[in-house]
Amino acid sequence: MAVLIDLTGHHFDVTDEIRRYVERKLGRLDRFLPVLATLTVKLTHEPRVRESSRRFVAEATALVPGAILRAEEHGPSPQAAIDAVTDTLERQIERFKSRLYVNLGRYESRRAQLARAAAQAEAAPAPAGRAAGEEEQEPAELVRIKRFAVKPMLTEEAIEQMELLGHSFFVFLNARTQSLNVVYRRAEGGYGLLVPEVG
């Protein structure tokens, strides 16, 4: 099945040559993951970045059954950024496939561990606010806004998704509570769950 690629440019006109390059490089990902049907790619030119090796950014999001694969890479040219994001997605697909095809017993055992960790995180009390007398810091400048799609999932699925992407946190719509939650990897080991409450 051919991959449908939705390609857009930001501060950058996508030429036919670049479009063909993207289709040739990223279109081959369906060989690694046949269920991959749609891929969203955004190319951004950032001329004010000092490092010439980071002037172009390629962001790619692939929706596959049971997961969202997302990668972002920089390069000195659109082609270099596309090459880098293709390599990153290929590694993520390999990780995803290895998780799909692991021994069923080990897989079920891992899911049970994640379910226990998720249940413990949901039962844990909310962290306390800032300590009295703690110094107020100057607010940092907002330099980037990232939009992403959320889909309802269980906490253990969100932990799997976070691990698949190699991130230290993951924002998701909790299928049980229908609220936005955040799972994160704790420095001491295990996972945490942030559950917003209107106060």
C-alpha cells in the first residue's frame, strides 16, 4: 500500500523537487510497516537560527493502529532534515514492531506491570505546590507552540506510547476520566501521573 503524504512548508515554499524527494524517502516506510497509510510532514525554514546545521526542520507524524510515531530533526538543507527524520522514523518503526512481536507471555507481563504502575500513579496524592518562601523566578520567554492530536487511551497505553517515542513525559486524554493527563518517567524509577484538578 502506498503511503499518503500530507506535506506542508512553513516559511518555506515546497518545490516539486522537494515534494518528490520527500515522497521517495518517506514513501518507502510502508516496506517497514505495511499498516502505515498516512504520514504528515511539515518542513520549516528557520533563517534566524545561528547554527547553519539547524536551519531546516522536518517534523513527521505517522498514525498507525495503536500508536502515534512522531519525529523531528534538523539539517542544513531540506534534504538533510528529511534524511534525518526518515532515519529516526525507521528506528521508531523497528522499536514499535519489536514491541508488537515480542513473546506473548512477556508482553502480557509488561502490560500487567504497566497497569500496576498506572494504578499506583492514579492512587498517589497530588504533589504539593511551591514551598513557602521559595524564590519567584523571572518567567521564561515562550519560543515555540506545538500542537498535537490526542486520542483517548488508558494510562498504561500512554506509558507504552511515551516509551515508544523515547520521551520522558506524554500528554494524553484519559479514556476512564475523559480528562487530559500527563504520564512521566520519575528520576527515582517508575512512572508518575499528573491529573489536573480545578481548584
